[in-house]
Amino acid sequence: EEQLVESGGGLVKPGGSLRLSCAASGFTFSDAWMSWVRQTPGKGLEWVGRIRSKTAGGTTDYAAPVKGRFIVSRDDSKNTLYLQMNSLRTEDTAVYHCTLGGHYFGLWGQGTLVTVSS
Amino acid sequence: QSALTQPASVSGSPGQSITVSCTGTSSDIGEYNFVSWYQQHPGKVPKLIIYDVSERPSGVSGRFSGSKSGNTASLTISGLQAEDEADYYCSSYPSSNTVIFGGGTKLTVL
């Protein structure tokens, strides 16, 4: 069964950093383009960033609000996706979902809540 | 890149058909056939129901269909059922190499 399980969320002060992890199973992770999508409680969806498979170059793209602050990376040997979040702002508070896909998202993790507050 | 525009809410009676619109620009929906739709029930994660404008993933009911005309994409649900009551989000892949979502539409089955 295909599955994505996020971890690493929590409470952090503005300006702080946090690293999220996403453990993938049930599919060939190394061939997959992966993305992070966040959802503010009670509000809509916002794409955060994407990483291509190594065979597609392994490059990354980011949404404008997080570019320069967030970094998406992967460890194919561990079937794990990461999101390094730096210089966090209160508006980054959201549930962060790991997703399978580059421009559409066929598999979602349950998400991990990140709260940025002083 | 601005978010796509969706109506805040739509409603319909069981058995009817409803359509949810998703309006973008010539740089996103109008340029690429990369429109997808997601269904989200309360407390659940989003579920992909349409990709590449009109393709249905395996296991998704044939009552769901997608289309596009110019800068506007549409999701049609036919034979409306109580279980279809949920939030629906559209998404597109603009020329900026990013992904944008609509604000979401709440479907109420009367």
C-alpha cells in the first residue's frame, strides 16, 4: 500500500527553523517527483515546493512566499523527503502535507502541524 | 502568481448535476492542460479526482468529469449523492514552474 507519513512539526518562534520529514513506502520513491502542500486550518491549499526525481535532474521549485527560506530535499536511500524551513513567520502556520507528484498530487500524507508563534 | 478563482459555494439536490468553475489566466489554465481537481471531506486529506483537465484516476467515480474552455476549467458532478458533499479545489501549473490552487468551493447536497 502506498503511504506517506510526515513528522517533525511543532511549535516554533518567529525567525526559528524546523525540519519536516516524510517517510514514503509502497512505491518507487526514487522515480517520484515529490511536493509539499500546506493548508491553513479552516482555509485552503497552498503549494510550497517540489523536487524532481534524480533522473529528471533532482532540481527544486518553490512558491514565491517561501523561496529563499525553505529547502526541499530527498534521500532516496531512505525513501524520505524533507522540508527545511528557516526564518519562519507567523503566516507559515499550517498543516504541511507531503504529496506524490509534481503538478498534480495523487497521494497525500496526513500532514504535520507547524505553529509559528511567540 | 494569483490563486485561481472558484465560487465559495455551490449546492444541488440528490440526482442533479452541478458544475464548479475555476478561473485562471492565459498564463496558467489557458496555456497548459495541467488542471487538477481535489475533493476534501471534513477532517480528511484531499483526494485527487481529476488530473490533466479531464483524466480520472483509477477508482474515481465516472460521475466526476472535468473540462476546460479558455482560461476557465470546470468540474461537473452528475447524479449528485449525499457523499459528494465536500470541499473541492482546483489546481493549475502555470508557466512560472509553480503550482497554484483555487480558494476552494463548498458543495452542499440539499
